[in-house]
Amino acid sequence: MSKFPNEFNRQNFSHFFENRFANGQSESDEKRSLVRNLLANAASSTVCSDDVVRLFLDWIKNLSELHLAVIGKIYNQSGISRGDIWRALGKDPVREDSSEADLFKLLVRDLSTGGIIRQHRETDYGGNFLKSPRSRTTQTGSNVHKSAFDESDGYELTALGDQFVHYAMTDIPIKLAYSPDVSKTAEDTI
């Protein structure tokens, strides 16, 4: 694992950026900021492999700003339900058969199948997911499907999703350093 991915050296950066983001697509300032944060954080840390950085760049390219907003809401409140996410995005209530509800279900499905979020599951001390206990009683079923804005199931970021937020969605702090000129003596400063 290198300190900085080979394709991101100074000579190839502009070519890389043009290939990934200038193919006739208008990218937002927010996405440019995510790329900048990702590259800066990847350069300053060796925790994230080059393959993971490439995956994160693909996510930034392919995910919409609404996807990113949903990721942010789940990051800010782990265990949040789909209904709570919808309200936290500032959206008004809509019908279950509306295009807005379909879009929201698609966003959650994209993020779930993409390995960024998952429904909350209990783990043991070793980090293994526990099976949920099955209910022995027969439930009287409802004649309606689960709502797009369900309040019962909570969502959380996967470890990869959490790493994405850390690397791409948080700014790298500027490091300030003071190094006194040791060649000067006290007599030189008077």
C-alpha cells in the first residue's frame, strides 16, 4: 500500500481529473470539494488502500448530491429511520405512490446495495452480526406494503461508508507548525 496512489502524482493529476470529471458532465463545487478532501486525506494517511481510494472516487462520480445528503444524515444520527431521514432532508410528506417516494426508495436501495449503508444489526463482542430472534407468534398481516418512509428500521453506515465520510466528507485540518530559528541568539534579537 503506497502513501499516495500512483495515478495521483503531480504530472498525471490534471489528466486524471479531466478523464474522471470533464466528460461533458457538470460537477458541482461540493463534489470537487469531496475529491479534494479525499486526495488530501489519502495523501496524509496510509490507512486507506489505493483500491479503496479509487472506489471512493467512483462513488463521488456516480452518486448524486441527494445520495450524499442521505449519507450525511445517517452519519450524523446512526440508527435513523427512513422517515426521519426524509424529514431531516427538509422534505414535505408525500404519497407512497409518488415519484418522490420512488426516488427515495431508489436512493436507499442504491446506498444499501452499494455497501455504503445497511439496516442496523446487533453485533457481539467480536463484531459478528447476531441473528435476530424469530417471533413464535403469528402476526396478523397488514394489507399494505412497508412504507418508503418507514419508522421501524434504523440505518447505519457500513465500515466502508464510515471511512468514505472520514476521507471525502470531512476537511483535513491545516497543520500549523512553529520552528524557531535556532541559529539566532538572544543578542541577535535585541
